[in-house]
Amino acid sequence: SEAAAALQDLQESCLKKASEFEKDMQARAEEVQALQEAKNAISSKMGSDVSFLQVARARGVEAASESAERSAAAAARSVRRLAVKLDSPALVELAGRLDYAAGSHLARFGGEDPFKKVRGLIEGMIGHLQSEARAEADHQAFCDKEMSVTGIKSADKQDDVGKLGTKIEQGHARLTHLTEQTATLREELTDLAKTQLEMDEVRTKEKTLFDKADGNAKDAMEGLRLALQVLRGYYSRLGDPAGRGKQVVSMLEYAKSDIHRRVTILTGEEEQAISEYQRVSKDNAVLQGTKQHEVDTYTADATALSKLLNELKSDHISAKEELDALQEYMAKLQDQCVAKPEPYKERKEKREKEIQGLREALAALDGSQVPVSVFLQLRGSTRSQLVPDA
């Protein structure tokens, strides 16, 4: 992705800058050491335990010139050793200039500063150190910014990865629940269809039995009706003085009435069975429709959830890759910006002391001038002082 590519470019830039910075720091440390040796050489010459009570102008200028030459020569030797060690053309050139200063018979310049060239060198080195200090400060600011921004991004991305992981877990749990619910509903629909089928079979058998019993009863009643019609006519013509016909007719009429009563009971039971069958079948149809709708809904939800889970998994993979890249970048930043032999604060303080030392060397050079009609008095090895002409 574009974010990953940009992050990669930023990492390469940071690592390249940090590597160059490390090399520059090593070279600068050795250069500063050479400057310190040069300063010590000059200071040793300026701080010797010598006292001039009063010297003529020519002799004073000659002594100052010789001292300057010795100091410049000592500084040249220190710089030359470092130039050979570092194979530095710039230091080779610097050593050559100091050699020239040492052999140029500075006394010929009269009242001019015999350490002018050395002072220019030290001032140049001070400017160089200050420039490098600014560069390191820029690098440290870059490190602070990048580590802060990368830390925030890592925390945010870690939060995203955690949230996506939680959503995926919840989605899987929901999908499992939907699958189980759908399976249960399908089983209930199967049982419901089986129950309805059994009811249909029972209803068919009951109707068959009722139709047969009703037909037989109607046939029996029709037969009894015809028999009664015949017997009533016969006994009416006979007169039936003994009453036998009346008894027979009464028996047949009772039989017909009993069959009618049974038919009525059977018809009532059939109508009730039909009503119950229709009611239960209707309830089953409603229940089947409800459960089928739930199955369709759960199935659609499961399909949509499966699609969402695939998208979440893809996002989770991408977020995890971005988090890994950020953590790798942070580790490299830690190596380049934190895991230093000497912390930035200590390096900064050390450089400030080095610059201060060079400035003190300049101040010492400023105090080493030998103008006309001036007595130079050097006490111990701590400081120099000009004494005006008496």
C-alpha cells in the first residue's frame, strides 16, 4: 500500500542519515582531539615558567616569533598525525598551513599577531563543530519526532488490531449461533412436516371408516324403511287381531331409530375430527411459515456475516502487517537514536566543553600578542598578562 511504501522510504532515509551521522561523529571526535593537542601545545609554550623583566623591542619580537613558530609546529604535528590516521585531505591541507605558519618567520610581520593563522584555524574548527552540533541537534529532533509519531501510530494500530480481533471473535461466535439456530429450526420443520403427514394419514383413515359406516347405516335404514312399509301394509289388510304385526313393526322402528342415533353420533364425531384436523393443520402451516421465515433470515444473516468476517480478516491481516512494519521501524529507530554508546545529552555537553576549550585557546592567543614597548610576564602555567611600558 502507499502508506507502507512511504514508511519504507522514511526508514531508508533515517537509516542512511543515521549511518552518515555515526561516521561524521567518529571523525569529529578525532579532529577535536587533534585540536586539543594543538591547544595544549600552544598553551605549554605560552605557560612556561619564564619571566622577562624588560626586553628591547627587537629581542621581544624575535622571542614572540620563535614561540609562535614552535607552537604552530607542534599544532602541525598533531594535525598531521590525525590526517594520516583518518586519511583526511582536509586535515592534510590544514597541517600544511600550520607548517607554513611555523616556517614563515612570523617576526617579520612586526606588530602583527603571530598566531593569526592558528587563530583562524581554531575559529574555523569552532564553526565546524557548531555546524555539526546543529546537524546532530537536527538529527536528534528528527529522532524524537519520528519515535513519538511512530509510537503513537503503533499504539493506534495495536488498538486497531485488537478491535478487529475482538470483532472477528464476536463474529465467529455469532455465526456459530446462527448456524446452530438454523439447524434446530430445520429439524423442527422436518418434525412438523412429519407430524402433518401423520395427521393427514390418520384423517384419511378416519374419513374412510366414517364413509363406510355412514353408508352401511343409510343402507340399513333404507332397508328397515322398506320393511316397515311392507309389514304395515300387510298387517293393515290382515287386521292383526292378535297384535303380532304391531310388535314386529315396533321392533323394526326401534332398530331404525337406534341406527339413526348411531349415525348422528358418528356424524358429530366426524365433524369434530374434521374441525380439529383443520385447526391443527392451520396452526402447523402458520408455525411452518414462521420457522421457515426464521430459517431464511438466519441464512441471510449468516451469509452476510461470513462476508463481513472475510473483510475483517483481510483488514486484520493488513493492520497486523502495518503494525509489524511500524514495530520494525521503531526497533531501527531505537538502534539509531537510543542505543548509543554515549547519550545525546552527554555528547552535547562534551561538544560544548570542546567549543569552550577552543574559545579559551583563542582568548589565550589574544593574550599572547607582543606589541611595541610592552613587557611580557608569564607566571607559572596558568595565565598570561601584559605589562605596560614603565
